[in-house]
Amino acid sequence: MAFVITSPCKDEKASECIEVCPVNCIEEGEDMFFINPEICIDCGACETVCPAEAIYMEDSVPEEENEYIQLNRKFFEVGNITK
């Protein structure tokens, strides 16, 4: 299970999460950041520093934000996509 970045990050792109990630699993997309679920070690460092409160454990993503789980995975499957 990995962390997922959701809609509050869209067009916000505060980079605190990138700075604290110990495994460099967060990448910048066109209008938001994405967490690579294959690299994320579930440490939670990104979640605690996110000023937009956009980062959740995958199983804790609010229902209205569920589409971001797949959007996040697709980013790493096909590259820099936007919603």
C-alpha cells in the first residue's frame, strides 16, 4: 500500500513532500505531484509536511478522491499525464 496525492495538490504543487521523501518516489507532473506506488515505503513523511493536506494512505483516500488512486498509478505506467 502506498500514499496517494489527491486534488488539493492540483495546481498547488508545494514541494515539501519531495524534500522529505527518503526514497525519492515523488515526481512532478504537469499540474501536480505523484507518488510512485512501486517505490513508496509508506513512511508517512510526505503526509505530515503537505501544506495542502492532499496526501493519504491509499486505503484512507476520501471516497470523492478515489479517482486519484488510479490517476497516480497511470502516471507511472504511461508517464506525465494530466486530469
